[in-house]
Amino acid sequence: MRTPWSRLMQPHLAETSAALPRFDSIDAPVFEGLDDILAMRPAFLRSLSLELDVEALAARLCPILLEDGTVAILALAEHVGGDQADALARHAVRRGYRLARQQRYVLPAPLLLAIARGQVTPGTAVHRNAPDPCSGTALSDAFQDMLEWGVRHGASDLHINIHLREAESEVRFTLSGRYVAPERFQRLPTRTLMDMLAVVWMEVKSGNGAVFDPSAEQQGSLVKRVDGRRVLLRWASLAAERGPSVCLRLLHRDALVQMPSLASLGYLPHQCSAIESALATQGGAIVFSGLVGSGKSTSLAAMIARVPSDRKVITLEDPVEYLIPNAVQNSVARELRETAHDDYGSKLRTLKRSAMNDVLLGEVRDLESGRAFLDLVGSGVSVYTTTHAASAALVGDRLASDFIGVPRDFLATPGVLKLLVHQALLPALCAECALSLDGVAELAEPPAGAASWQSWLDLLQRLYGADPGQLRWRNPAGCPSCRQAGTLQLAGYRGRTVVAEHIEPAQEHELLHCMRRGDSLAYLGKPHAAFPGMHRPEAFTSILHCAMYKALSGVIDMRDVERAFVPLSRQARLQCLGQGSVTRMRA
């Protein structure tokens, strides 16, 4: 396993501070282009970023091997005389290299990136087959590098945040639900990233705008390949105050990928049983709800993949996110252009003549998709969809809102809403290195709001009558099973798991009455049965109970449950006030 740059360099800064003379940045020649590199004497041979294990510095520093066996350092102007350049020079010496007489050079960012990533070598340069580092090819390659890193590390999103009034901008990834900035892509030049986005936008399909416009909201999609597999990138750019913020959702489009089961996603046996029972009956709607990024589409696709093959399934999505076996899938990008709205209506009319049994309606979020939901469910077919709501009980209010406009009387009709599911994703602990209570108490302060670990445990016992012996906690140091270079802030976790709640409205007549009145909060506020014990997950009434069961089974860290929902201290206060809805409330 390679040692991250920060860990490699930091211990040696003090002990070798006097090993080399201090370099003055004014002594560094400034190179303008590829011809300057080719004219170097001794001649340039190749980048040493990989051999010296400093690829993370590619955007600002690059060690190179010269023809006489010495090493020089290429750098951006603002880094050529900095501490990291000094540390890199010492690192090269420790690895057995001699520094060149002219030790450092200043390069423009695109040329530096091209050399660091091996796109420029003497052989290709002599024949002028090397790409111009300032060209679209070099920038596309740099973007491909970001994409490949994200895909190989399991990122769900790539974020490029441009700071127009600053020299450097920001690249982040969503990994296991966390918004992280890997060292490899930190402090990238703003100009380089702007040029990169302009080049990548040229590949976007169904985008609003012929060129990338940092002052406008733009959306679209493009397809790339990583390790032989197709990856769909769903582009959404926001014209923010500091500059455009581009979010690219990474969706795997390989038809051979096996859809996960509901159980493997984290649904518990009684929840899987309720979903499969609803799936087996014809007519009505199954609606998955949750916040943005809660895994609704993944769960929906996993469920649809279980529809028997003798039923015809058609999907209408924006866009198609997963290739589902035995489904006739359709993409319609409704928000990008006026004609797309006509396309949506045309697809819907044709869909109703397609003799289907089941319809996946990607997301119900506006009047147009609300009318489609009303039309399809009213025609008697089985409909599966998602929406954004704060709990399963509030799905009806969301569908009846002014934004979507499905009539309340229709929603409250028995059989229309067949099953309501609300889910969230929480990080799952690494089973190899998770800590016991004794272990975590030595490393961390008590959870928020607790005076001590013992008082927190007493509160847990009072609220849930639970044995804390099965509790496990994240190990921030991680282990070889969960620790990856560039994502050390996620050490101690191994993926994410679903926590969920579900309601079968046909068995909850009071919810239907509240939905008809527009007062689903009254249903949430009614007294619910006390939690019956962690050994009976089938008795769960809320998503919090599901999360608590998994925490007390050692699957997730209790602190993550408190962050996502309600801290124990607040639960205790609400219980004292007699609010039976405590188990359904979010923080």
C-alpha cells in the first residue's frame, strides 16, 4: 500500500531541514510551452511522480528525471519555492537521486498536468505526436483521471466548485454519503478547471446551451468509459456567488451488472416481506421517499428487478439510471428544453397503449409528473415511483402539495397508495476493526449532550431497555480492509446500509383520514406503542427504530444514528413532554 504524501513527508520535515540549502523562487526559470521542455539540457526523460509516490501533487509539483540521472522539480509559480517543493527535493534525495544543478522550473498548469500524468515524453514530443497540454485532449485526459478515481473509489458524485476570484478552486467527491476533498485533487488552478469544464461540456447531450456558461444553470448528460464499463454522468451546474458549481452524478450503465437485492441494500426481513407482498398484487402505487441521495432510485430498481418476467414493465425516467432486466426503459429530459415537455406527454400517451402491467415513473416532483401519476394509477396499472418527503406518513401530503397537485380524495381512496416506504442511508461499520465501548471511550469524548459515557449509557438503558454490549463504534484509524489512500476520513467504514420504515395505508385507516383532511402531522403526533425490544425488529414503527436496531446489533455507529435523527438527550426531553411521536422525529 502506498503511503499518502502528507504522511510520507511530514515526519521528515524537521529532521532534514538543514540537509539542503533554501531555494529562492526567483532563481527558477519560467517555461511557457512544450518547446521549452524539449530544449532542456540535460534533456528531459520522464516524470517521476509515480515512482516517488507523489501523484497527489500532480496539479502543482512534478519531479522529473533528466538525461544525466539527476532530478529537477517542475512547479506552478506559487509553489516553486514553497515548503512542499522543499520537502519533495529532500524526498528525492532520500530515495537515492541527485538534484540537478538547475533544481526547479515554473510551468503553466496544463503543461505541468500533462507531464505529471505521462502525456509528454521525449519520443512522442520529437515526432510531434504528443497532445498540446493546453488542448482539449489534455484537459479531457485530466477530467478522465478525476472520473476514474471517483468510480474506482465508489463515489456517487463528482463536484467541481469554481472560485472565479481565486487562483485555486475545489474538487470534491461524495463517498459513502460524505462530501470529501481528496489530497490528489486539492488546490487545482481555477483557470485549468474552467477550461476543463468547457471542454467536457462539448460532450454533453440534451444540454441547455451550446457552450459552458458559468453564469447560467445548465443540465445534461454524457457517457464515459472507465475500465471498459460505461458510466453515465448527469451534469447539473449552479451559477453560485463565487462561481459555477458543477455536480456530476456517476451512474453505472453496464447491462451486465447484477442488481442488488433489497436485503443486501440493508432492508430487514419483515420490510422485504412487506415490499414483496405489495409487489405481488396488481394495481396501486408503491412510493419510496427520502432525502436527496438517500438511495431511493437504487431501492426502486432493486424492487423492479423482482417483478415476474410474465409481467410487462415499462419505465419513464429522467434519465434512466440503472439498466433493469426485463424492463422497457425510456429516458425523457423534461427540464432542459420546451420540446422535451412535448416528448414527455407523447411518451405517456404511447405508454398507455403499450399493454403494460407495471410502470416505473422515475420521480414525482412537479405538476406534469403528478398528472402522469394520477392518470396511470387511476387506469389500474401498478405504479412504482419516488418522491422527496420527510417520512412515510408525509408522502401523501407531498403528492397533494401545490408543487405536484394530486387530489387528496384520490390519494385517500383505499388501494391507490399500496405501500409507502421511507429510507435513509447510514455508513456501515467495518466489521474487521470496529471498536468496542471500552475502545472508543479511550479515544473519543461522550456523544453530544452527555456529561459522561456512563450517563449516556444510563439514558440508552432507560429509553430502550437495551443491552449496550453489542454496540460497536467506528475506528478512525481503520484497517487494511477499509482504509484507502485519499479517503482516510472514511477509514472505519465499509459502505452504507439502508434504514427504513414502511406503512401499508390499507391497514392504517387513520392515516387515510388524516391525508384526506390535509393533516398527516396529526397521524405522526398520535401516541405510538412503546418500543418492544431490540430483539423484535418486525415490531418497528419508525425509521429511527430500524437505525437503533442496527446500532445495537453492531452494524452502524450510534453516533451516526444521533447525527441523522434525534440525539438521546433530546429523545428523553420529548418523552418527558409526553410526545409519543419522538421515534418518528428527525433532528
